[in-house]
Amino acid sequence: MSVVTAEFEYEKGLEDAAVDATDAVNKARSVLAPDLNPLIYTADSFTLPVDVFALSPANESLTPADIRKIAESDIKPAILRAWNIG
């Protein structure tokens, strides 16, 4: 996983900045791994994340794809159930 943060001038506006970021990612797709699925989130000073989770394998034989599958099929549903939103 990689997180890239882009900052724009305040006057830019969140929607215009998101369009610019999406355009830049689309231009770079030819050099990205074919199974990469970039996600673009907009945030301002009032939209801070509630929780951020990072996973790393205890078993060195697990691939990033294995970890993602475990996170999506096991961990995410458990967290959503615990928060009564899933």
C-alpha cells in the first residue's frame, strides 16, 4: 500500500483538485501495475480520518494480495459489525 498526499492552494476548490488528481493518476496508468486500483479521497481540515489501520503479515509467505483478501473478507466485516454499520 502506498499513500500519496497532494496539497492544493485553498482557492482551487476540493472538486477541482479531485479532478486534477484523477487526471494525473489516469495519465500515469500506463506505468502502474495492471491490478492497481488507485483511490482518491478528498479531505480538508474538517475531515480527518476516524481510524486508520495498517496490516502486515505475521507469516512471511503471505502476499499483499493475501493480506488484502483477509482484510476485505474477515477484518472489515468484523469491524463494521462491531460499529453496527455493516
